[in-house]
Amino acid sequence: WTVQVPSEKILRAGRILRNAILSGAPHMIRDRKYHLKTYRSDGIFVVLDLQKTNRIHSDISETLQLLSTGATLYTCKPRIRSHTESFCLFYRRCCVGTELVDWQIQQSSCIHSRVQAVGLWQVLLEEGVLNHVDQELSFQDKYLFYRFLDDEQEDAPLPGEAEGKESQEELQDTLLLLSQIGPDAHMRMILRKHPSERTADDLEIIYEELLHIKALSHLSTTVKRELAGVLIFESHAKAGTVLFNQGEEGTSWYIILKGSVNVVIYGKGVVCTLHEGDDFGKLALVNDAPRAASIVLREDNCHFLTVDKEDFNRILRDVEANTVRLKEHGQDVLVLEKSLGSSRASTHGASYKVISGTPEKILEHLLEMMRLDSQFTESDDFVLTHCVFIPNGQLCPALQGSEQEKRDYTLNNKRRVIRLVMQWAAVHRDHLQEEDTSVAFLEVSIQQANTNVRVLLKVYCCDHTYTTIRVPVGASVREVVGAVADKLGSAEDLLLVGLSSAGGESGGISSVLIKWLEVTPLPEQEGSSTGPLASFELMSSKDVAYHMTSYDWELFHCVHELELLYHTFGRQNLKKTTVNLDLFLRRFNEIQFWVITEMCLCSQLSKRVQLLKKFIKIAAHCKEYRNLNAFFAVIMGLSNPAVCRLSQTWEKLPSKFKRFYGEFENLMDPSRNHRAYRLTVAKLEPPIIPFMPLLIKDMTFTHEGNRTFIDYLVNFEKMRMIANTLKIVRYCRSQAFSPDSTQASKNQAEVRTYVRQFKVIDNQRTLSQLSHRLEPRRS
């Protein structure tokens, strides 16, 4: 790999960063000392570099020449040390890697970690705008010397006062630009490392990338992790480059990371075009046959991931060697894969995870593997996704077993089934009430449960107090209410409103909500008693964002995680409803059109600029409250053509708000499968209101990229991936939404009412017409 000619955009970015450093922290770019020692043995001079190893310079003139160029020298200890001289090498106008990372993190809020900062500097290094003094190709967060391209000249000019001020003004936009392309540069840097040099963090980053590559979606987690350790980055600059010719021996499997290629067959010409996420070259490796076609680059600057033939065959062999197949009547009924890396494996030998199987055999295996004294995630994956391949009407008889199985039923097996049933009931909750079969089965299961087992219930009352009681696991509603009445000393007008459970052991804590029939509303629930609704212009941006988040949380909390599954696999096919999910998605569109409507109905330019600032502030507060769904809706509203074409309005927006909006747009960048958003969410703690359309996109990607049945067996790897997305929803709601509601303004009730009753125009054509009336197209 050679350093490419820098683009004008990156060249300017490097100049702005250099000038900003020289203006604000000039001590970072200065001459640096590099300590060396020279040994003389038997007339041979050997230079010992205190930071590098493994090279001898036996000619003193060659040594001095290398010293004069500023190149880094390498070490070799002489056998006989007869003479030693110490001296220093000076490198002109250099900066240190760790200091550059420190400085960058201090300058921008869009740089969240040192790893991210390394990626930004790697962009400059790849294009030759920043260079390591020894021409190494990877930027490192270490005490290593780097030099800006402008400082390579003997008489490198220093920025004047005006130039320094201009660089400071453009610094945030420059860092924003680099942060958008930094993750890709960091990924390329990792992939260029020799596989033996990749760290555990490197392998995890590569693995995360592989999860979103279409060509690999059907592969198991084990295979993807194996590939992370052997993939090599390969790039080609010019369209028309031939990667390989038809008839040649196959040596590598290719995955397109960027760009496109034409598949050419002799006598037929171009038969198809492959794009980002597609793969080619695998057939020749599998069949050990010549290439069946030629591959020609369709565009400039194409990037590939490659796996050589030896690694490809080894991974296939390892997968097959670690695969166990259970057969009945000559047919596979269960396929398991050995998993040596799990914590269970370390204490109980090699564990096996389900790859595919018949529904009954998968259930049988999960019950056999379930340990009552620990968590078992595979059963959770089954409970979350079983309706796709074994509906409740078939699951209940399978759990009950045959008459012979009932006679042979041991207590241990019984407890496992009951635990799975409790897990199943906790996940599906009210959905089970819709089916008579499920209700009858649950009643039988509860009767079979050990009535001596008691659970601890935390009882919440309408006056915001709570108490605790212990009741048998199979207690009826009447028994629960009676126990609460005994504890509270009053049985008048008690009503069981709801019961929730986190699942898990029968001795875990559940919660019950009890209320009296006559409830006095809280002051903030009473609404406005006098006066008209306050104008949106007078409402605090933070108040609006708070009440938007409060309402959005109510809607999000009502969405059952399984509604995403029903939405993906088809409500009609599963005979299920997604009403709460539909309502939540409708809310996203409502917020988006509310932003556009308010902007297009504001006729006065100065007020429109203030309104634009207000919406950017609301987006910032929504992000602060971790309401990413509303945050995206507001920003997408501002990026709607009817709003973004209002050039006079945007021109008058202060630069600070333009910078904020730029950072928010960066977070919405869809490239690399919304990498910027995913990196941000990974750092957040619950409660979180996620960007729901992206979760649905992930579900659809998994569903359409993987078959549900393989050779008439349930593809449980697909079910596992689906379950992992559903668990994101569960994680986001694992903590209750309770931000500091310290707003002191008097119109809280008005704001609360306003955000729940947005008045919107949802016709894009009407909004565009309003926009053109505000600011007619310039001739």
C-alpha cells in the first residue's frame, strides 16, 4: 500500500488542524530529540536505536547519511563492546501521537474516545497530509513522531493572525468532516495489520463490521469470529483493473467493501454487476476448480476483504469438525455447534449451541441443557421467537409431553419445564390471554407447580408508597388482593391493576400495582384550569423536549418487544397485532411533520430563524434525555426539502447552531450501516428511546438475508439474531424513565397538552407549496 495523493478536501483539513495547533498550542509542533548510542567493534560501527530493533548499519558513512535525513534507525547489539559513543538525533517540526489524540478530544464534543480520535488522524496519514517520521502506515496513540506535510519543507510558513483565526473558526467543521470518515480509516488500519498482530479489541471491531455485511449474514457467529482473525484488506485504484481471469486457479475469496465489479465470461461479456456487500470467488475454492469468470473493476478506488484459500478451507474444516448432527431415520433432526469460548464451557466442558433442528428437538435439547441454578440465554431466544416456527397451539402439547413421558417425568425435568413456562408467560404476558389453549395450559402448569414455593411481591399503591408481601407462586388475584388487605389493614375498594415480572427464578421479586377506586390525580395530571394554551414560541425548549420524551416513553413502553417480530414476519401470517408499534411509528412521523409544518407556517424571516434555533435546541435536549427517536424525527424534519431549501433562513442561522446541526446530521449519517449512531448508542445507559425505524430495518435485514428453514430444519441461528435485536428493546427499557423534572416554569400543563396534540400538515406537496411562498426560488 502506498500513500495516495491527498484530495483537496483532506489537504485543507490537515492545514486547518496544523494552523489551529500552532495558534492555540504551538509547543506541540517543535524539534524533538531522539537518543541513540553508537558502538564500535572490530572496526564496525553499529547504531543502537533506543526505540526500534533488528537492523545493523555497519558503514559509518551510511549511518551518518541516515542520521542527516531524519530516518529512524534500528538496533543490533554487538558481540564485543569495545567503544561506545552517545548522541542525539533531532527531528524537525514534529508532534507526538498521544498529544495529538489528547488535543483532538479537548477540541470537539463529537470525538467520544481515543480510538475514534486515532481514526481521524489515520485519515490524514492515509492521504499523506500527516506522516510518521519512519513512514509507518498506521497512526498510533503512542510516543511516536509525526509531521504535517507543510512542515516537511525547510522554510515551512507559520500561520499569521488572520489565518490562525480563520482556522479556529473552521476547526469544528473540519473535525466533523474527519469524524464522518474516520471510522472507515480506522477499520482499514486494523485490516492492514498482519492477523497475528491484531488485538482482542481489533477483532471485536472487525466482527461488529462483519455483522452488517450482506454476503456474510447467513454465516454463524463462530464463523464470523473466525473470519475476523484472517480477513485481509485489499484496494485497487483504477477502474478496468482485472482482479483475476477466467480459468486461473482460485486463491482467494473476495467480499466487496466499497465499489463495484463486473463479472465477465468469455463469449458472453458482462453477465452481471456486483456491489458493496456482495462476494465472489468462493466457488473455485469450494470445488477446487479454475475461476469460472473474470472479475473487472467497474469504478475507481474499490476496497475488498479477502480470505486466502488455506484459511478458507481451514475454517470450513473447523466448522465441520465442531458440528454434531443428530439423525432420525437417516435425516438430520438437530444440528449443534461446539462452543468452547463460553463461561459454561469452562466449568462444564464443551457446550453446544443449536444451529438448526426440528422445533420439537430444539425444545427437547434446550430443556436438557437448562440449569436451574443459572441463566440460559438459548431458552430466552426460543421463547422470543418460537411463534415463527412452533405456534402456541403446538408448543403447549409439546411441553406437556406424551402419556409415557408424563409417567417417566422426573422432578428435575418438571422444574425445567415450569421454569421455561414461566419464562414464556413473562415474555408473552397478555398475548396468551387471546388463546384458550394457552390459558388452559398455563392453569394446568400452575397447578403442577410446587405450591410451597412462594414469591416476594412488591405492592405499589396510588399514593406512591409500596409494601411487600409473600404469596404462593400459584396465588390467584383474589388471594393477592386479600394478602395486601391484611398487610394494609383495610380491604375496602382494593383493585389489582397490573402484575409485572422480570422472569427468572420463582423466588425473584415481582411487582403489583394496587389502587383504590377513588383516586385523586396529581397536580401535574389535572391539566390547565384557566387561561388559553401558551404559544409554542413562549415555551422553553427544554420543557418541550422533556414532555415529548415523557409521552414518547409512555408509547414506547406500551410496545411489546414481540410486535417487532410480528411486524417483520407478517401480522397476517402470525395472526397477531402490532397496534402499539404502529402508534409509536406514527408518532415519529407526527414529530417530523410537526417540525416542517411550524417552519412552513412561519411567515416572518426573523421569527423563522428563531424557530429554527428552537428546533435545534429541542433536538439537543431530546438527545440529552436519550430520546433518540424524537431526536431523529426533529433533525429529519429540518432536513426535509421543504425546510432545507429555505436558504435565507439558514444563512441567518448563527454559526454555533450550524455547527450543532452539522454534528446532529453526522449522527444520522447512514453510511456503514449507521455506524455513527450505533457507536453513540453503545455508550448510553438505559433508559433509552431508540431510533425505532433502524431496529425494524435490522430485523428486516436479518429476515430477508437468512432463510427461516434450511433443509426443512428451523434455522435457529437466524432466530438467535432476531432475538438479539428484540433484546435491545428490552435493554433500553431495563430502567424506568425518571429524569430530573426541575422545570420551574408555570405552563407545564400547557406544554404537556401541546406535545400530545401536535397540529400538523402531513401532505408533502402542500408543505412544498408553503415553503415556496415563504422563499420563492431565486432566478
